[in-house]
Amino acid sequence: MSNSAGRHIPWILWPVYAVWKLLTFILKVTGRIICALMGLALMAAGVAISLSIIGAIVGIPLIAFGFLITIRALF
């Protein structure tokens, strides 16, 4: 990983650097929200599939996968 705290940014490039940091922050937040929503949707689909006995073979792993994606989005 690169740590930009130790780098010196020339004053003329500071606006470009600030816009770049803002864009990366927006993309990180958007990605986390989409990941959390996708995890919740997978968990809901897993519960719906698990209502039948035969569907439990697919539904339970789907619930677990959705839960893991949601946890990843939170932390």
C-alpha cells in the first residue's frame, strides 16, 4: 500500500490532487453501499429459496454468502 501522507504535493498540483481524493472517496462510499445492498438482496433471496426443503440446499449457502458480503461492506 502506498501512503500519501509522507509525499509532498506541489502547490500547483494541489487542486488536481484534491479532486482525485474526492473522487476516490465517493467511489469507495458508493461501492460499499452497493455491496451492502447486494448482500441484503442475496440474503433475502436465500431465505425465499429456503422456504422449500429442496431449495434449502441452495438457499442456505446463498444466505451465508450474502451475510459475508454485507459484513465486508460494513468493515
